[in-house]
Amino acid sequence: MVGKINHCHFKIDAGIKKILKIYVPESSQVHRCNGRIYDRNEDGDFDITDHTVQVASLYQRKQATYSENKIYPWINIDHLRPELIEKCRRHVRINADNHPWAAMDDLQLLKSAQLYQIDPLTKESGITLAGVMLFAPDSLILQVCPAHRTDLILRKVNVDRYDDRDLVRTNLIDSYDRILAFIKKHLPDPFYLEGIERRSLRDAIFREVASNMLIHREYASGVPARLVIEYGMVTTHNANRSHGFGVLNPETFAPYPKNPVIGAFFREIDRADELGSGMRKMMLLGKQYGDADPQLIEEDVFRMIIKVPEFRENPAKTPNSLQGKAHDEAHDEAHDLSDTERQILMACIQSAQSTPELLKTLGYKSRTGNFKKRYRIYWKSWRPRKEHFRMLSEAKIKNID
């Protein structure tokens, strides 16, 4: 039962029925109904009592603390990379000569940024998870957060695999630069004039995308982050501590900080804007860049879909891509063959082969038992795939390797 109803009023629908509207705010606790735990997902209530991972995720959403503030007493400032701290100090000096961090030593800077804290219960002090993710060496980051990675994928020609890939498993400062470098390498930057000044829509939009992926990620989750560039769009997937479900509406959107310490640090070094302003900027510029509004979808895995301009036909549907696809299929299937079966296949792909011609190709003087066995396996397994052979022949594949 609800102890207090905040809003309750009647509405008349078509002058016939009365509708009772009750607003029940989200509770800060996990409640049970008849001993079962239910989780609301859009319009449904799902029993998750026997699903450990989902129950843990629910408790995590209800927590008033942030995983980024977890303290590691065994990690001290000597474990961090001083050159990264100095790099960030230079960034704040560029924006403000009198910034307090400019006169602080490394430990004072970490304390000022809430990256070095004292546990109020145990009184233990140390570097927080946020400090590790920002300044620790890669080996220490993976020791503390083994699932941390940002998978950058280009998938336009070879849509089954990828055309280019960068697996980023490093600190958040360098991760930001590598995400933007991958974007600049593979996305167009058409001319755009704002007033009398040229502006890069691509850089402005994906600056927000990169910072969003790093600032709002739930680092206690094992879900890896992904950014996939496809024909006409870019999609991202990010572990999330959700506070609602569905497509976010910029008119009614209320920002909720996922990692306020990391977010504040990124704003100090000018790699992010104030909470909530980045989404509005992305929606404003996304229409100009990709001729469609970006979609931001709040779920347990946060997703963004940004349309991008294309100035040529889809390469995955051009004739040249057929040859690559046939090559990949033949390569995969040929790996399961023995050397003899492989030679039989290659000979038949190049031209029709009679039994004497196959014997000569394989170096047999007569039909040996081994030849008959391999020939029967090939004949049963491969001969029915006439369409596959036709595609290989048209693509003119001479060598599978």
C-alpha cells in the first residue's frame, strides 16, 4: 500500500468515465510482493526473484552511492601515472591561468577532484575507482576493472565482420582521444557555416558522444562499451545505471548524474559540458549533420543512434563486396577440410575435373583407398553446393588463403 499519495485528481474522459490518476514516486528501497521481487520494464512487471544478476542490478540502481567512489586502500599515488596528471594540469591552465589545480601538487589535486577519499565508516583512505580509471596504468586498470574496454568498429563493406577495429583498454583520458581519432578517420566532415564561421558538426557531435560513453558508463558492470560505424549511422552501447526506459525526449528530459566525480573532472579539463547540455547540443546539431534527430535510448544498456551523411552507394551492396564475401565463406569452410579434400575443392572450382584429372592433380597413379575416401566425402558434402561454386567462380577466386 502507498502511505502517501502526492498527486491525485480526476479527469473526465469524453464525459462518460472518470479516470483516477495517482503519482507514485520511485522508492529508494527494494520491495517484495508476496515474497517475490518484481522489476518494472516499461509497461510490464517481471518476476526477477530467481535471477541473481537482475536482482543485483536492481539493488545497484537503488543505491545512493556511486561505484566510482569505491576506495582501494592498497592503491596510492605512486601507482598512478604522473605524466597524465600533468597533462590534465596543462589543460586547466589553458582555460584559466589562475585555476587552483595549477598550484597544487599531485596528491592535493586528487583530493580536490575527489579522486582520493577517506571511507567515513572504516576510516581507510586511498585512490577511488574514478582515480584509477583516469590515471592508472593499463595493467592496474584491468586488475581493478577487468571488463573495461571500448570496442570501436567500422562495418560498411564486410558487414559480417569488420573493416577496421580499435579495442581501447586504457585510461579514460587516452580513451577519449582514441575514440575521436577513430571517428575522424572514418566519418566525413562536410562544410557547415554558422554565422560567418565554419564549424565542424562531426567534431561537435561526437565530442558529446565520446564524453557520454566514458562519463555515464557503469564501471561495475561487465558489459563492454561499443561504438559501431555502419552505412549511414553510428550506434553506441554502454553499460548503464538506468533511471527509466525508452527514448529520451529532450523537451522533458531530466539529467541524472551516473558518475558525478568523473563528469566534474571532464568538465574541468574542457572535455564535457554541464550535465544535460550535451544532449541538447547533440539533438540540435545532429539534424544538421545526418538529416535526422539522434536517438538516445535509456535501458540497462544505454544506446545512441546518430545518423551520418554518406556520399556514395552502400559498399556492402556493390559487386566488389561479393568477391570478398565469397572469399570469406570459402575460407571458413575450407578450414574444416584435409589437404587432400582442399586440393579437390580448389581443382573443381577452377574448372570441371574428371577422375583421371583429379588423380593427376593429387599425384596418384591409381584410385587408392585414401583417394576414394576423400573423394566420396567431397562428393557428398560439396557437390550439392552448386550455387556456392557458381558464386566462387564468378568472383574468380584462385586462392583461398
